[in-house]
Amino acid sequence: MDRIGNPLVDFHRRRLRGRDSHRILRLAGFDDEALPARTGFPARLIVVDSHGEPALSRHQPNNDIEPQEACCVIRATPAKSTSFFTLLLTLLLSIAPVLKAHEALEFLIPDAPPLTMVNQGDRHGIVGDIVLRALNNSGYASEPRTLPWARAQKYALEKDNVLIAPLSRTPDREDRYTWIAPIMPMDRAFFSLEHKVTSFEEARQRFKAIAVGLGSAQEEILRSKGFAPEQIYAIKIGENPAQLLLKGRVDAWFNGVQESRYIWKHVSSRPLLMSPPMVSHELYLACSKVCDAEVVTHVAKAIEAMRRDGYIEKVKDRYLNSAPLAESGNL
């Protein structure tokens, strides 16, 4: 093993991968220049005695990692005092909650193509693909899962460290979540087979039943604009409001423009009248109110890096480039 300037320990680095190992060693008295470069997150940190026998290990779920495969091994060598080793063990024990923070993160999405998709192999929609890449680039594992959207939001409110997207950053939601990073803007408009409205006031007078996603920002917006409860036809996200419109069960559909265009082209060739965009919000990756600060910082930086290098626009083009664009208010 290579000695790195401390008479009490030898440090062997095989695959050092994370901030936590560095934090431990800094707290134990190592200088920054003595620490190897970090590239991700640790799988295992092992302390061995002077004979090479494990004295203590703190590890992630990979229980089959052998000591020689550990990303970091600290060897205690004989010394006149054992205070350093005692301190190091204490530090390792105290760091356990931090290590646990880097286990797989819960990530909730709705089935709302093309923004987020389920059961489509490695295609998770525009927002889903972007978030999963950001998590991977930040060293976090996650597998998205779907709940009814109102329940998903409630779940994220009640739990800690639960990611949720795409979530519009509306005034009513502002203090309920930790807002990690904006992904993309979304315009919302009214869609109808018979009437092209130009304002919320006209829509309130014209439409008797307007389809919106249950628990969505669209539902929240219509309520805030004074639409009567009987005018708001809330359906589960994932159900097909376009079919409701075709069957005459609703007069209009209030929804995001990109999502509506994507859905309609798979449902009908009939022209669909679209209002001007009524409101626009950024779609965010959000987290529970109590959310690990390192997760927030590193994932936000990863998303911003993808924005700068053009990856986000490439993902949007991949999902949207085959969708016909509306002209003169027709979809």
C-alpha cells in the first residue's frame, strides 16, 4: 500500500468514487492534495487492522464486494496512540446517514406522453429522459414509477427525498416542494372541435365541460380563474381526454400544447381548434420539501450542463419533430 504522509495510516485507493470517502478523510486530518480525484459515489469503504483483517466497513447495497475490490481501504498501523483510529471509527459511524442518502432515489412521473412515458422500454419521454440522465451523471440510481398524479404529489409531500416531475411551479405549490431545476416551458391552451376562444372569460362563458388532468396545474389554473366546479371535468392523467372530446362528452380540453399535439395525432385526423396560449409555466424537476442538499445541488448542475451543451433541445426534437405544427389556430 502507498503511504500518503500520515504515520498512523496507510491508504490504498483502487476505485475511489465519491464525496463521502473524501469527507471522512478530511475530517480525519488528511490534506486535500493527499486525496485522489473523485469521480462519483463510493461502493464501499473498509477499515482494516495492521494484519489486513477488516475492522469496520460501511457499504452501499453491493454486499458481494471483496475488500480488495473496495473503492477505499484504510489500514491502521501500529502507533503509540490509538486515539486517531478511535476517532476514525467514530467518524465512519457518524457518516452512515450520509452514505444512505446516495442509495437509489424514488422518482415519480405521470403517464403523460411525450413529457413522461411508462412501459416504453428505455424511452421515458422528454422530461423523463432528461431527469434520468441528470441523475446518472450525478452518480444517483433511480427507476421511475407511476402513481395517479394527485396521489404522487401527496406522496412526495409526505415523504423525504422523493423526486417528482414534470411539475409546474405554480404559486399554490411554491412552498410545498424543493424546486431542483426547470426542464422546459409549457404553454397551455384550450382545444375544441367547434369553438376557438381567445380568453379565459370567453372560455368560461362558452364551455360547459372542460377536460383537465386530475391534480394537474390545469385544474388549479381553471379554479383560480373562477370556473365553476361543474365546468371542470377532471380525469386521471393517463386517460384520453381527446377521446372524450371526439365523443362529445366534453366541450373543450385545457392542456399543455406539446402534450395535446402529440396525443391528438394518434387519435384523429379531424382539425382541432386551439386558442392562443393562455398561460405558460416552467416544468420542473422537484423534490420533497425535505430533500438532501447534495442531491439538489448536483442534479441541478447536471441539468444546467445538459442545457448548455444542447442535450435538452436534442431530446425535445427527438420526441416532437414528427408532430405536425398547428397553423392559424388549427391542430
